[in-house]
Amino acid sequence: MNHSVIRYILVNVILFEGVFMIPSIIVALIYGEKEGFTLAAVMAACIAFGFIGRCFKPKSTTFYAKEGFVTVALAWMIMSIIGAIPFYVTGSIPNYIDAVFETMSGFTTSGGTILTDVEHLSKSIQFWRLFTHWLGGMGVLVLILAILPLSGSYNLYLMKAESAGPSVGKFVPKIKDTAKILYSIYLGITIIEIIALCITGLPLYDAMTLTFSTVGTGGFGLLNDSIGSYSMTTGCVIIVFMLICSINFNLYFLLLKGKIKDVFKSEELRLFFIIVIVATLAVFFNIRKLYSGTTESLYHSLFQVASIISTTGFSTVDFNRWPDFSKNVLIIITLIGACAGSTGGGFKVSRVLILYKSIKNELYTLVHPRAVKKVHVDGKILSSSLIHSVGIYLAIYVIIFGISCILLSLDGYLNFESVFTSVAANLNNVGPGFNLVGPMDGYAKLSYFSKIVLIFDMLIGRLELIPVLILFTPRTWKKLD
């Protein structure tokens, strides 16, 4: 293990976290808030520590997948620990474990909250809270790769460890240039949504912060009822952008290159929209009598399906009160999640597609033992190693899910539905669950032990299991020969 290069990258992460607090400090200055002093102090400490740490260059530049996994996992932990300080010091969140929970939920774009009254937060702290969604949506390390003058294997392994999906592709030969393209697309979508929300009548501050939460598929809101108080027009804009950010960003690159046919060849994209349409109609026919008209019922159905499958976690109504059928539909799409290569979480539609085709292929082989049949996606043959990795991922996912449920069941406050949906919502980075942890309840009443378990689930879910598990493998920490 090359400790010196890991330390060097982590120092840069701390430096950049300080820089990321500058917009929140500007907000504090605009609104004349004292919280700006705390944010400025944390920013100064991070930047000073970062610049001092950068003076000590790595002894060796050897960097492999192992270092990439460890660096990314540690970076996200450090960011959450430091990012929680403004919440704790300003008294916005008096308990530090709660502050870390909120910050981890922000960076991992989970959106689950321990706050019972978000409207009491100052503008600058609220801005920092929602800005963590934007930073974590595409990946903090991906952003740093687009800016920091690193080269060689650093870029490749860091992006692989942080990016979502069963495989990571490059748009162009250099990973650094790929990172720049990703963030250019991400920034473009962000600007377009801010403008669209302003057109619906939202103030610039509200439009910016809600956009951070939407394009990052996070789900933190400015109001206690999430999106419920906003107009249906605003809600429709949010629906569109939740779905946009649930799609593989590779497809947007293809659109920019004029390869429209290749976009429509994507089987994952087709399956994603089939799931959205079927789930929306299923929920709509189940809840249509709960609301005054067809338009309102359809709006709430589509909004909630888009919110859950994108793993954003916004809500227009308390869907915890919906019939069991609709709740079960939402639980299923919670487990599925968004597309690979998007800002959304979950198991990913691509993995569901690969598993379905693998099972179908296996059954065909059992009936026709002499047949040689390969698994194809988008007209390409999938390697056996990729199919194997998806199976392993599912096995690890189920094990972690089960262990988390057992640990949370020790919390006397939670019943079975609350335990199951808490784990499902946080491991898949969705946020709200059902019953005692519904969209209008949150996680404030859970024990600190349960919150720590869910903090772990949020992190391991966002980084897709392996980077975090690598930290607990003894062989990982052996020194470089």
C-alpha cells in the first residue's frame, strides 16, 4: 500500500473542501449572517492544512486499484467529518453524530434527515447543506480530477472507485478530459434547471438550492414539507430534471456528438422508462380516489415515482399514507434505482438488465445443453467477468442489507417496516422510508447506534460496496514492497 500518495490526495481533498465552502460564505455575507464566521474559519483551516500538506510530495507515484478504492472511501469519510463542523459549531445541529449523519446524507445524495424543522436554518447553512448534494452527485473526486494536475493511474483508479455502475467507460482517451466533459454536462444541466425554476417564479436562492438537490438527486429541501408547498409547474420542472439526471451521462455525450441513434439503442434507457411508466400507472390507478382529480393524482404519482427511482427522495405529499400496493411499488423501485453513470443511486437498472439476461440465458442453456449463447446488451457481448461481478455485487448487497436490518432491529423504536425501509432507503441513497421513517418523519428519533449503521449504509451504497469493504481487508494495509 502506497501510503504517501494516498495521504497526498487526501490533503488535496481537504483543501478543496475548504474552497467548496466559499459560496456559502458569500451567501452569509449577502444575508448578513454570523454563521459566515464559522464557515470562514473552517474554510481557512482546510485551505491552510491543504497547502502545508501539498508541500510533502509522495515518495512513490505507484498507484493501483487498491490505492484508488482506499483513497476514495477515506476521502468521503473525511469530507463528511469536516463538512459536519459548520452544522455542529453554529448549533444548527447540536449533536455531532447527527451533524455527521446529515453531512454524509448530503454528500452521498441520500437525502435522509435528522432535522425536524429545516426552515429554522440560516440561509448560509442551508446553502451548504444542499450544496453537498451537488458536490456528491457527480462525485467529488471526479471534480478534483477535472481541476487538479494529477496524471497517469491516479485518474483511472480514482474515477473507477467513485463512479456508479458495473463498468466505467471513457469518452476520450484521457480520464482527466473525461472528468472535464462529465462536469461540463453536469454544470450545463444545473444552469438550465436554475433558469427554468426562476421562470416558474422561484427566487434565485430557492432555484439554486433546489437545483443542487435535484441534479445531485439528493432530496434535501428548503421547506418542512419538501416540495409540497410549491406549484405544480415547479414540481413538473423538478420531475423532468430528476429523470434527466437518472440517465447515464454517457448518453448526453453521444447526443452532443450527434450520435442520436446510439442513444436510442440503449437497452438500459428503454428499460428505465418502461419501469417509470408502469410504476406511475400502477400507483395512479391505486391512489386516484385519494385526490380531487385525474391531473392531481397523475402528478403526485409521477412525481413520487420519478423521485424514488432517481433516488432523489423529494415528496409532494406524505406517501407514507398511501395504500400498501403503492408503497410496495415504491419500495421495489427504491431497490432498483437509477441508471449506471448517472447521479442516482440504487442497485442500478443496468445490473437488473444484466441479471435478467443472465438468468434467461442460463434457463435456455439448461433446456438446450449444447447451445452456445452469449449475453448481449446494446448489441455487444458481455464478458463473463462483468456478469460474474454483477452476481458478486448482488450477493454482497444482500448480505450487507441483511446485517444492517439485524443491527437496526436492536433499536427498540423501530418496527419491521421501518427497519427494512430505513436500510433500503439509505443503502440505495434514496432518503425517506416508510412507517416511522416516512417523508414527513425523518431519522431524528433513532438511536445513535442506528444512525451510525445508516451512515455506513449511505457511504457503502454511494461508493457501491467495494471501496468501503476494501478498508476492512487486512491485506489492504500491507506496505508497498
